[in-house]
Amino acid sequence: MKFLLIMHMNPALWEKLSENEQQEVFDGHDRFQETIRHSGEMVGTKAIGAPADTATVTVRNGSVEVADGPYVPGETFMCGYYVVDVPSKERAVELAALIPDAKLTAVEVREVVHDDGAE
């Protein structure tokens, strides 16, 4: 079973962290990636750009509209994800709890219901 472990960021919270605390988060991701690579559970990971660099596209009555910013504005935003291949949702939750972001904001666990095999 494949799951997305979706990380969220709150820029105000991030800016309050010291450089050492921010580095701990980065180091925690390195350790997490090493763990899931070693276990064979890692499929892939991506970091996502900031909301300020986002474009939201809609099509209404054949007209394409582009707006700057995220579809759902808010103080937190999706900043990246891991794709893992694990035997159960329970294991995906265990892995999500190892991601440093879970201590700062939250990590969503969502099952991949369709996969064309391309990463």
C-alpha cells in the first residue's frame, strides 16, 4: 500500500525557531530518509515551493483564469511530501510520527488510490 505523508509548514512558527532548531529539522529529515531507504519503504519525496510562488488555475465557461497564491489560503501550507510503500496504514502513521514536522505542525497520512507507476 502506498501512502502520501504530507508535511505542512507555518512560516511564522518556522521563523521563531533558532538556526540550530531549524537545522535539527533538516537533520531529522536526513535521518528519516535514511530509515525509510534502509527499510525499503521509500518511494520518493518532494519539497514544494512557497504559496507566494503559487498560481491557481480555474476554467469557467471555457475561460482560463489564473490567480496568484494557493487555492486554500491560510497560515499553514503544504510544503512537501514523502511517498512510502508500506503494509498498512498503521505503519504509515508510525513513519509520519518520525517526520520532524509532526512536532511543529502536522503530517497528513493519505492512501494513494491510483498510481500509474511514474514518480
